[in-house]
Amino acid sequence: MNRPTSRQLRGYSLDPGFSTKLDTAGVNEIVYAVPWEDELSPGPKGQYFEVYDYDPASNCWYEPVDLNDTYTLAQDGEAPSEGNPKFHQQFVYTIAMKTLEHFENSLGRKIIWATNLKFDSKAELARKKKEKDEGPPAGTYNARLRLYPHAFRDANAYYTSEKKAILFGYFEAASQIQGSNLPGGVIFTCLSPDIIAHETTHALLDSIHPRFLENTNKDVAAFHEAFADIVALLQRFTITPLVEHQIARTRGNLGEYSVLGELATQFGNALQNNRGALRGAIGAVNAKGVWERFTPDPSLYEKQFECHDRGAILVATFFDAFLRLYNDKTQDLLRIASNGTGILQPGAIHPDLVKRLADQACTIAQHLLHISIRALDYCPPLDINFGDFLRALITADVDTSPRDTNGYRIALIDSFRSWGIFPDRVNTLSVESLQWAKPTNLTQQEKDIWASIANRLKDDIRHIIDLSLSPGDHREEIFNESWKAQQKLRLILLENSDSFNVTETIWKNFLSKLGLTNEAVEFEYDGGFYGKAEAPGLEVHKVRPVYRVGRENKIVEQILITLSQTIRFRSGPLEGAKFRGGCTLILNMSGNYDVEYIIYKNIHSQHRFTAQMDFQLGRAAGNPSFSESLYEDGNGFKDINIAQLHS
């Protein structure tokens, strides 16, 4: 008998409260298909996730669910239940696995969870090379992300980078009668698919770009929140029965109120003095208690600085693009159904039309989900802003779907323009201008350097590819081999010009095109000079081959490399600050390992340094003070703390 490709598990499509409402009960309990895992032990504990169900507030362990139990397997898992801890365990695993599946399919590679690796000094690197000690330090590989369904009693849930875990809280609902909640009843955040997907996305984003938790500009925290919301909302459109139900209810007009554009409705209703969902992508309840649709306001991006409010702008921008595409792609169906007028007759719409409209909505949402996740590989490795993300979206989509016959890129550009989000250093908002530029300024000597580097890394890359294509879980081996390739590349770059028989000037220019340097760096700020007496160290964060297939079935084979340098300030007025530069390199594996893109943040940038220090010290125009709700100790130089970000 063939190995199953998926495991069927029951769960909620929305929050548990929708199962107690007559109009949504029929679509709220569904069966998810998650990737099959052969070695899934009670917990569940699989290749990527381990559910760890200890409840500190009650001082008890809950018996772990065994999804391989014969009766459980035969009934598609535990039945949805707010009172059964085994279902809670099953559900966090289910949604986490679905989210992971979307990321791996979009990125074209296996996910390796974030680690706390420390990079060796140049001398230590040389010693390890001499002694052929090329592997990572023991115990640094993180096989599984831990999920705690009942971690604490509070209205919160969060991913912690330090513990490499997601902690879900539970709490008593407010005494007000709101939504479908029982006043004073218990609300479990681990039963909200939106919250689970949101927190899992935080973990995935941290694993892909660990520097995106550094508060270097006003967009960074907002981007983390917005991207997690975008993924959670777009995943909802993968549930066809739910989409069909909402399209039938709205008569195909997704610009009206529907649950498809709301996040964590039960959680939001349970908070004191709150009305409706925690957040909305298409509209929200106003002060008068009336839902109204968001309208693009290009001034908001210059006025909103609180990270959730600022992130909501990016979410609204993305769903504005979705609605533009949906309305454009369904015009023909509406004309056919209305005898050419495009205006439907009053009353319920035909079930066949519902299915066709839902099919369009699901297809568009799925493509946008893939585009948004894929764009992460086209972002700079640090100091992200919304403009960078737009350029990454456009470039990623051009690479995988060059023709764009359905207008996805145009819809995204139009929406970003309508909401006032513009990238720096572009002349127009055309696709050609927004796409990251090809490195046409490389000299022949610089091309030769890259050819030499690629040749020295080819065997390592081939080994990683073989492991990636082999059946079974080889992620630890991929991690180890990637680490070796990273260390090899780092040592090559630290050898400087001697390794390539070029002059110091040529080597300096080569590094500058990567946003890096081999010289001491000094900045002027607030009347003083700050810097480092020697060249900053070098870190190689990623050397990974990827295979991607776009919506036009184009196959893309690339190598991703991310590099960074850090200048730390250990004394004086800027004590605790750090300034980084670096780049994302994309090499064409099918084109003799040529460099396709160099997406960088310059380590020498005085402008970026001044802007970062102003922001972190609270001096930027319109910048809010740093409260404990965002940073670990109220210091703008500290990394973003997601637990406090969500409080």
C-alpha cells in the first residue's frame, strides 16, 4: 500500500463561537488535510512541531493526544471541542502544519528553525579548517518548534525567539454580552486558527530573517505584525466551503462585511469594551457600532506610528489588491449572470455562480499568499521597510511569472500607491523600476571573483540539493551542510584580496557592491564621531539552494546567500546600539551560478545610520516614545519582544 500524502484532522475554520451560530455552524467545523508524518508520536510530536501541554497556572499536565491511535485515525482526529485538551493539542498542530506547508511550497525549500548560533572569529575559523572541524557547535540545531496550548492565564499568545516556542494563553471573557461569547466564560487562544497561524508566521519569519526583530525603523515591528496577519487571513481563503458560504451571503461582493476579512473575532469580542474582531483587513466597526469599509488614505502612512496601526496599513493595502483582482476577474461572470448589465438581480445568487466566484477568490488569494511568502527571499536581510517589501513582491513575481497575464503586479502597485507606500530611490512606479536592478555594474574581475567563489561552493550546494530531494527528514543534515557552506564562504571572504590575486582597491570595490567593507567605519552623530577602529566582522547567515514553480509553471533554480556586518557601540551616548549592513545575494543555479540580484543595505550609509539612531532614541519626527509594550526594557536599542508587542 502506498504511503499516505496527508493526514485528515478535524478543526475549526473560524473561532469556536461560530459553531454556536446557526448561519455559520455548518461551515465552522471542517476537516483539514495536513502533510503526513510517519514518525508522529503522542503530543503530537513530529518532525517540525512538538506540542508540550503543561498548564503552569493549574499545575498539571494534560494527557497527550495520539493521532496514530486506531480510533482517532479512523475518525479524522479528535472532535472539535472547547473542553477537550486533546483537541486543543491536535488543533495547534494542525494549523501550524498548514502554515508551514504554505511556506515550504512557496519558498521551494525545507524550513530550518531559528537557532542561537554564534559566529567564530577569523582565528577560530582557521583553526577549525586546519583540524577539519567544519560542523556547527553541538546542540545548536533546533529540530522542533514547541507549542504550548495552555501556557498561562492571560489574554495573549506569542512566539518567543529565545525559547523557540509559541505560548498560548487562556482567559475569562469580559462580563459584557458581545458576539457569541459567554460573559465570563473561558477563551482559549489555542482554538483560534487566526492566532495560531499568526504566531506560527512570526516563528517562520524569524527563522528566515532573524534580523527582522531588530527595531531599526518604524516599519520593522509593523511589518512583523502585518505579515503575520496577511498570512493568517489569506490562509482562510484555502477553505473553499467557508468562502462559498460568505460569497453566497454577500452575493459575491467581498467588499461588504464578511468574516473572511476579520481576525480573531471571538478573542476581540472577549476583551473588555471591545467591539468585534481583534483586527480587520477590509473594514472595522466604527465608534457608532457600525461596520464600514476602509478607504485608501495615502496620508496614513506618514501619520500612523504605533506598530499595529501602521501594520494595519500594509494589511489593508494587500487586501485592497485582492479586492481589485477579484472584482476584475469576476466581471465576466457577473455580466453573464445579469444578462450583460453587470448588476445582479435582488435575492440569492445561483449556487453555480457562487462556486465560480469562490473559485476565483480562492485562486487569487492562494497566488497572493505564495507571492507574499516568496518575496521574503528578495528582501534585504535587515532594516526592512514597506517599500523594500513592495520591490521584493514585484521582483519575486517577475522571476517566477514573467508574463503576469492576470495583472497581479499591477494590482499590488496600484494598491501600494493608493495607500501612500512608496519605495526609496525609484524613478517611477513601473514594474521595471520597482524590480530590484540586475548587477550590471560588476567588472570582469568582480565576475571572476564570483565565479571562483561559486566553483568552490558547488560541491556543498550539490550535497544540500541531494539531501533536499531525498525522501525522509534530512533537515539536520541540511542544516549541518549549510553551516559548512556558510563557514567556507565566510572564510573565503575574510581572506580578502590575497585569495583572488586582485588589488586591495578592487577587493574594496567588490565588497562595497555587497554593502560591506574591509575597513574601519566611522559615523557622525549629534556632534560626535562613532565607529570602530577595525573593520567589522562578517556573518554568513544563509547558503541555501531553492526550487520554485510560479503560477505560469516556470521553474526557478537559485541559490540564496545572506551576508551581514555589525558595528557595536559599547560605551558613550550610543551604548548598546548596533548598526548593521549586508545583502541578500541571489545566484542563478541554471545560469552558471551568475549573480542575479544583490539586495543590500550599505554598512557605510551615514543617512541610514542617522535615521536609525534618531528612531531608536525617540528623536524622529512623529516617533512615539518606546513603551514596555514593544521592547524588552523600554530601550529602543533592544530587540522587539513579541510577548509585549501583543499585550
